[in-house]
Amino acid sequence: MTNPFDLASEAAAKIAELSGIQNHDIALTLGSGWAKAADLIGETVATIDATQIPGFLPPAVHGHVATIRSVKLPSGKYALILGARSHYYEGHGVRQVAHGVRTAAATGAKIMILTNGAGGIKETWKPGTPVLISDHINLTADSPLEGAKFVDLTDLYSSRLRAIARTVDASLDEGVYCQFRGPHYETPAEVQMAKHIGGHIVGMSTALEAIAAREAGMEILGLSLITNLAAGIQKTPLSHEEVIQAGKDAEVRISGLLAEIVSKL
Ligand code: 8IG
């Protein structure tokens, strides 16, 4: 099997060929609720079907988009937008999960912005609240790293980038992201466990990606859109449709916030 870094280099070369942009400066993975940011951060110079790029698979989940965009920012920098993400629960393994961020790094990106829709444990958060990720607890019992790579994860979610985000919105709260493997949501008891071990956000994507992004040398900004309160915190059952709807309702507001943050990087 091709080594994952060679595959990421091949993917980056294909993105350069199809977009005409040789080097990207920052990259964003846009999760549920964040997609509109792609239209707000700058001028799209190329939209690529992700399945044309080596190593990318079609999305498994309704409501997720499979395009890769190259966007010219007002500053003259270029952003690579990954609309396609492989989730761990899809069962294609950690290499597949890490391929997007490794490709981003191979296109030259030094900053990786990881966004997601997630469940909130703090009762003060209402659906539609954007939250900065301050740290994570990886409950997947897996790692995207292969072999003896002892990567430091202190300040994984860059305090420098979080401070920049707060210059845009001083009221942005932050929390510790707990990644469960999914695709089922948690039981209320698991949510209580996450709370007791120091978690504030529950999700299924970002911790593994952040580890791979750090291994690739990127500085990371993590943002969660709280689309629902976690199981048992919210008294009603969780439904994927409601989660998608909460994302849509918040999309314009939080995408504007993200675009403003990007303009300061
Ligand atoms: I959107 O409540 C969304 N993604 N693990 N738990 C987990 N992932 C999520 C949740 C949630 N909501």
C-alpha cells in the first residue's frame, strides 16, 4: 500500500494541477453548520470534486458535501477548503481519516482550521452556539500515527489562534472536545463520564484529525458548533435531522464569524 504521505503528496499535486494554485497557506475542514464560510472568506478560484483527488472517497452521510475548493483571501493568501471528511465510524481506518489534513499540509498549509457539529455538555450552551476547542480527550482508543512517532500534543489547539478568534468575538466560550468513535450518539451515562473526566463537547471527528495535523507540522484552530445538548443533558432524544436543522439555522451567523477569524490570520 502507498505510504500515506506519498498519497497526500500525490493528492496535493493533483489539487495544484486542477486549481492552478501551487501553494495554499491555510486549510479548513468545514463540518455540519460551517459550509457557508466557504463563500464568505474570499473568492473561489477552483471547485474540485473530491473524488477526482487521489485518496478521497465520496461522503457517507447525507448533508455532507464532497468538494475541495481553492479560495483567494482578501490578503492575497490562498485557503484550501475541504468539504469532504472521512469519519472514523465509516470504518475505512485512521489513514483515511487523516488523509484530508495530510493533503492540506502537502499543499503548503501551515494553519489547519477544523470545524464540526457536536453535542454540548455545558448546560449554558444553546443549540447554535459556536465554541473554541481548547483541548481534547481521544476516546477512540486509536491514533492516526503509525509507528513510533512520539508527537507532542501540548497546546495542540493553538492558544495563539484562539486568542485571535477572541479578538473577533470576545464572548466565544471554549471547551474540551471528547471524541467518541460513533456513529451512535452517547448514552446519558457516557455523557456523564465525559463530563467527569473533564469534557465539555462530544463529537466524532476532530481529535484524530488534530493529531494528524500536528504530526504534519500545522498549527490548529478547532471550532465546534453545538447543534444539540448531549444525551441526557437535553431531555429529548437526539435526531440527526434536528442536528442538521440546528446547523442550518446557525450557519449564516457562525460562518460569518469564521470568515472574520480567517481574515485575521
Ligand atoms: I452534530 O451529541 C453531533 N455530533 N458524539 N455526540 C457525538 N457527536 C455528535 C453529537 C453528539 N452531536
